[in-house]
Amino acid sequence: MAPRAYWKGYLKLSLVSCPVAMFPATSEREKISFHQLHKQTGARIRYKKIDADSGEEVVNADIIKGYEVSKGEYIEIEPEELDAVEIESKRVIDIDQFVPKDDIDELYINNPYYIVPDGEVGQQAFAVIREAIRKENMVALGKVVFTSREHIIALEARDQGMMGVTLRYPYEVRSQGDYFEDIQDEKVPKDMLDLAMHIVETKKGRFAPEKFEDRYEDALKALIKRKQKGEKLVERPRKREATNVVNLMEALRQSVKENSRNGRLKGERSSPRAIKKSARAGGRQRKAS
């Protein structure tokens, strides 16, 4: 059964438009989730909305929203007041700008969506817009309204369809200076950097998400299967050995040896002389570039 569209409307580039449907490109439904149960009866726990002062249950019709301006002091907002400030949904993604993909800071990237033609009508217009975006090798910026809010969305061609990524507003992104300003400006010795770069070289590969393993999720599934069989064995998690790096240079050397021992190095087993030679070559390449 095909998934239900999250949003339907029109994609528009100047005077060219076509009906489209938008679907979330990611999902966490497959992840194991738990409900809270009463230990004695096994019944599921339900929550009630309680007045903090009287302790009495409050029905939904008597609940309004409030913005806390100071501790315990709220500005009450009525539903009709919220309705008055809602952005009108025109059900249109109107492309108004093209920008290089590299110009978009990763911090602004939010949620991805697949965008497809909605029905047979407009298939050609969809293809025209998609290929125009692809040929420019850029992303198209537009605005879309859902969940009562307006979102900036970046569109790019993806196979026969498109991918749209909602972008965060500047006020949603924290300043990196608040976190990085206390980091000391350490001078990295060349011999340490050469060893580190050699380790990096031995670990290079291609991005292969199909090899990612969610070990915690796998352990949860195994636990549930054991419980279904009536097993009550509870394995205590292994305690991680504390690592206390005293000598950074020695730690780098040991890392190189460990990689060699595990067969992760490419080619022959690296000797200290080969490591130095590789590091010197890497240094010459960096200088040349």
C-alpha cells in the first residue's frame, strides 16, 4: 500500500506549474518503542491533564495556550487569536531563487522530503522544472506552508523525482562561538600530524550506509525475542575500560601498530620506515597543493 502524501499542492517556476505530492523521506516508525505499563496489572498507563493548583482534571475544551513571560506569569492566547496570525496556505511551492548547494550551511538543513508528480496531468511540466534544476547544478529555494507554519524549502533533482529539504531559520541555529571560543589554539607538531594523517589514510573508504549497524536496536530485538520465548536471562552490559592517554605521541604510534595488527592497512605491513616515508610523501603532496 502506497504511503499517504504528507502535503499536496503545486510546484511553480515562473509561469510553469504542476501538481505535486510530498512524502517524508525518512521515518523512525521501524525503531522499537515502548509503552509504559502498570507493573502489577500489565495495563497501559494513561495520562490526564491536571490543573496544577486544584489538582482536578481539565477537559480539552477548557484548555488554551499560554506564553510564559516570567516565572509563573503567562500571556493567554485564545484559539481565534492564533487563527488570525496563521499564514494562509496557498498550496503552492513558488520557486523564487537558485543558489549553489555548497552555499547552504549544514546547520540549516532540517527534514528531507520526496516530491513527485501528483497524477498524470503535469508530468511534463514536472520534468521540465526538474531538469532545469538539474542542469543548473544548483538548488531551488521556495516557501511551503504546512503545520500552520511557513517553511523555506530547498529543491534538487533526484533520479526521476525531486528531493526537498526544509531549512531552519537563523533564530533556530545556535552560534558556534558560544561553544568554540574557549578552545585553545594548540600548535600541532609536524611529527604528530604526520602520524595522524597516516592513520587517516589507512581508514579511507566510500560512504556505505548499508553497512551501518544499530547495535542497540539489534540488542533490543534479541531481548524481545528471548522474552517471547519465556527466557528471563538479563545480561549486564559490559563495563567499558577507561582509557587514560598520558602520552599523545605514544598513543598515535600505538594506533598505527593496532591498525597494522588488525589488517586494516592497505598493502604490506607498514614498518616505522614506511610510515615515515608515507608521512613525508603526504607532506609533499599537501605543500604542492
